[in-house]
Amino acid sequence: MTQNSQSEHARSPTLSTILMVEDVLKQNTHKPLSFAELKKKLPKQVMHQTLQVIIHYLWKSGKISYTPKIQWIHVEPEHAREHSRPHYIG
């Protein structure tokens, strides 16, 4: 593994961290948040670079607007709202 790929891997967020950020943004749809405000509202500390990766991912996937404040804009399809937690077979 090269030095560059090690540093990229170190900033890779876990699914639980992404979901935590999504939940905070969904709970604050009434007001765009600055990066600092978002960090303060998170229930756990997230490294700055990791949060940047998450924000970039959410922006690229069309879930947030980022101008420079962050706001949740994604509307979940009805079938996703009805079944908020998938049931896994296994």
C-alpha cells in the first residue's frame, strides 16, 4: 500500500458515521448549517477531513445543497419511509 492510499483510507468514513451525519442534517432541514454548526450538533466527534469526505459524498449524491452552508434537500421515496430499517435474511 502506498502512502497516498493509506492517507485516503484513513479518511474513509464508516457507514454509521455517514448515517449519523445524515440524521443530524435531516433533523435540521429548517435551517442551513455552517460546517462548524454541523460539527457541534453531531453526537460524536468526527475528524474534519472525514466530515469533508461525507459532505462531498452527500453533495455528489444529491442529498444536500452546499453553498457554503449545508442543508438536507433529499426527499425519500414513500416505500423507503414506510420501511425505514431493512430486514436482512441471513
